Amino acid sequence: MIRTKTPEEIEEMRKSALLVGDTLAELSKHIKPGITTKELDSIGEDFIRSHGATPTFKGYFDYPASLCISINEVVVHGIPGKREIKEGDVISIDCGTTLNGWVGDSAYTFAVKGIKDEDKQLLKVTKESLYLGIKTCQVGHRLGDLGYTIQSYCESFGYGVVRELCGHGVGHQMHEDPNVLNYGRQGTGAKFREGMTIAIEPMITLGNKEVVFQSDGWTCTTIDNSTAAHYEHDIAITKDGPTILSSFEQIEKAIGTNNNLELI
Ligand code: MF3
Ligand code: CO
């Protein structure tokens, strides 16, 4: 069942989603060659807790960390650990916060200096596909229109659209109805209604779209070890169109001040 939210509830959700953006911005100051993903995780967790929220991912189906940090061939759900960031890496950080009972869930893919041109284009196109998808979230349009838009744009560059994972409704729970697929057919699926709040998260690969899950039960990597990108925004559907609850603004400001990162 899709639970719609009132305008007041949507503003509460925005606070949580913006805290995710602030957390990712804080993290982007610390990304540099040599830092481990575990160190980044603890910076993120401290930041979230010091702002009166809890890290939504920690303990979710026994997930052991506050962030998912997915490097290069890891598509999503990379568990923070001893892996060190190195020059040229593509690093997706996915973060969830629960603030006053509302979940914010957003992800950004960072480019470490030295990144290959082909990876740069993958990041750019994946981010663009997210915004193109968001534009379709208008009352009366359907979920299939959103999926079709993301899929057709990314496939026009020859990229793979991962099928095993998808976006979702978001609210008091991280995962609510409906599933928000990154592929689909126009004019199909549930209709967007005023007050719907969803997380849209294209997961796109430079090569084959097939993925495998590692034996830890979480880490999802491309089958051909090609690079993957992942961006995620929470949005609400209003009668005037979509409003983006999360934000990349603080993140991109912070990237601009970190010599180890490139702004895509
Ligand atoms: N953004 C991801 C999702 O929507 C993050 C979940 S990671 C988990 O599914 F560990 F919490 F499951
Ligand atoms: Co999500």
C-alpha cells in the first residue's frame, strides 16, 4: 500500500533528507587516497548522531555499518572496511538518516583525481538520468514513465541498467511501497499521486548490466568488473510537480574545496 504524506510531513522528511546531504558533504571533505572506508563510516556515523539522528542502515537486516561505500566495480551495498581509497577511484556513498521518525536516503558518486574519462562520462550520465527521471514524476504520469526515461537515456550511451535492485517509497520506513524501477515501459505501472514520497536511485554500469552478490550477502559487484555509478534523491510529488527533498548542493560545494576530488 502506498502511503501518501501531508505537506507538513513532507517538510519533516525534507529535514532528514537534507541531513543526509550534509553528511555526504562532510564526508566529501575527508575523501583522499589512503583513507579507509571504515574511517569514512565512523566520520559519517558521528556526524549523523551529533545532529540528533540515527544511521538508518545500521542494523537494517543486520547491516553492520552506517554507510554503504561502493568502490569502482562495486555497484551498491559495499560494507566499510579496510579497503583504502586510491587515485582514480569511483566511490559511491549511500547514506540514510532517521530524524524525528522520518527517513532520508540519498547517495552520491565521487570521482577521485585521476579518474578515467570513460568513468567520468558514466558519472555524468547517471546523475543526468536521475534528474531526467525526477522530471517525469508528475501527477497522472506513471512509474513506468520514470523507469523508461532512466533506462532509455542510459542505454543510449551503451550503459547497463542494473535490474536486481531498485528505488522505493520512503517515509517512516526506509523501504515503503512502491518499488521504483530504473527500467520500464511508458504508460505502465502505478500512477503518481499528490503526497507520494519516493527514493529514485539509478544504478548504472559501464559494461554488462549483470551483477553478483558477494558471500557477505551485501556487496553487489558488476559481473564483468566494469565501473558502476549510483546517485539517489528523495522526492515528493506535489500538485505542482516533483520537489527534491535531498540535495547535492552542499556536497558539490565541498567537492570544490577538496583537491583530491573532481567535480563532475
Ligand atoms: N539506499 C539503499 C536502499 O535504498 C540503502 C540500503 S542499505 C541497507 O536500499 F544496508 F540499509 F540495506
Ligand atoms: Co534507497
